[in-house]
Amino acid sequence: MGNTQTKKTCSDVFQMENTLQWESTEPGVQRQIMGYDGQLMVVKVKFEQGAVGSAHSHYHTQASFVASGKFEVTVGGEKKILSAGDGFYVAPDTTHGVVCLEAGVLVDTFSPMRATFIGMK
């Protein structure tokens, strides 16, 4: 059965990697929006070696998984080196950012969804 909700508030039931667009966000950084609704969003973020996910904060809760590569991750002023299989949690309004030490992919989850990522305000 098809999805009856609008695309603006809910993703398709299945996301096929080869059909989803990659969007450049910063030099050497691209993101691919996966599944989402108003309460949750999953985003893959691909980094080239040396690329920086600039320090920022937002009201969303975030949990991230290192799918591949190696990253220097800073959350709330604390730094750690994370590799494939590791993860990190970011409480709302906590400053965080990453430096990619070895090319890789982070899988970010947000609650609620990051509406601006899909063109909503």
C-alpha cells in the first residue's frame, strides 16, 4: 500500500541509496536524507579526508554512528577520535562538530526531524 502522507512531512517507506540525491553542505561534505517524519530523521553524511563539519548547535537531539572512516568529534568542548562502529550523542543546544581524519560516512539521527534539510522552515 502506498504512502498517503505528503512528502513534506514523511519520507517514502523505503529509501534506495542509488535513487536519493546527495547535497553538498560544506567543502568535502555531502548529505543524503534517508527516512523521516516529524519526530525522527536519519541522514547519511559523507566526508572527504580533511573536511570539517563546522561547530554548530541546534534544538534537536542528535545521535550519530560512524559507518566508516575516522573522525575527531567535539561535543560540548570534549574531543574524542572515533572510528567505524563508534557513535556519539548530542543533547539539544550543545555545540558540536567534526574533523574527518580518514574519509568516511556518519549516520546522523535527529529528533525531531531537521525540517530545514527538506526545505521546510
